Amino acid sequence: MNTLNENSSWSQYTGMIIKAIWIYTIAGIFGAIFGAIDRILNPVSILAALSGEDAPGSAFGTLDTICQILVIVGYVLFFLNIKKFVDIQTTDADRKAAKDIYIAYILLIVAIVADFIPVIGGIAWLVLMIIGYVKLLSGFKALKTSATWTDDARSGAGLIYSSTIWLLVGAVISIIPFVGGFLNALITLVIFFTILRGWKKIQAGAPAETAAPAQPKPAAADSTTDTK
């Protein structure tokens, strides 16, 4: 792959990662809003669901379902392009760091799903979250000091590394009674835009184009002739 194509792929994949983050985040927010409105305006659906009967539909319920589908679509786009981003890294160290990030995000998603499992779900959630965040921090820490990434790209990785730490701080703060949940939500909102800014800096920090190596000139013909 030549450098120009590599730059194009870098910009394309990181751009899709940014779009995917927007999709699953905004869809998740609106889905929560539509779901809450549906439960308020249509309480019969909750009673019907508890009794095993078919719940009457509503416009807000339909919108909630659409948003949930969009969340899944966003995550699929995210993981597909993270995987492609891993593949275009040019050194083993960068590829390993990017792969750690890819695996970390998968572990975090699996942790959320595992939390629904009775009895052992909470333990599985905790273990997977710890491993996931450790790998996530390790990957971005390595990329923010990469020997081959540009200054912009390293700066973007540093922003996401710091943002990940703040997400952990917010999770700890959330256990504080009364104000913890509000503070965590506020931190998460700010960090959302910081993470996007980090990925945009990574996108802008595509490897610089390099000139193709000069081809060796053919050796000049020997003009000297033997004289006798």
C-alpha cells in the first residue's frame, strides 16, 4: 500500500469511527427519552408485558425501537472500522496498541451484556470492565507516545487516554448519594465531546506523504576505448 492510499484509508476509517460514535450515542440518548415518554403515556404496556400479554403499540415505543436498532448499527460500524484501523498500522508496536483498544471495546460491550446474567453477571461485569479499561488505557498510552505517529495523532490519542481516566473518575463519583449520578452524567457529557475531538485529531494526523524513492540512474556508457 502506498503512502497516499494509506492516508486515504486512515482518514476514511477514523472518519467512520467518529460517525459511529455519533450514531450510537445520539440514538442511545433519544432512545432513552422516547422509552421514558412511552412508559409515562402508555403504562398499560408495562402491565401487559408483566402479564405476558401483547402490549399495545405507540409512536414513542416505535421510535424507541428504531433508536435501539441505530445503536446496534453504530456499534457495528464502530467495530468494523476500528478493526480496519488496526490493520493499516505500519509497525508492530502501533498495531499491538491499536489491537488492544479494539479488544478493550469488545470487552466493555460484553461486560454490559454479561451484567444481565443472574447471580454471576455482576462479577463477570466487574472483571470484564477492569480488564477492558486496563487494555484501553494501555493501548492509548502506547499510541500517544508512538514513534511513527504524527504530533496531531499522538495528541489525539493523549486526549482519549485522559478522557478514559475521567470516565473512570465519573464512575467512582456516581456512587456518591444524591449528587453522584448528576456529576457522572455531566462528566460523561463533557468527555463525549473530548473523545470526539481526540479522534478528529487522530484523523487529521494521518501519516505524512513521502516522496517515492528516487530510481537509480542507469550507469553511463563507458566512452573510453582501448587504443593501441
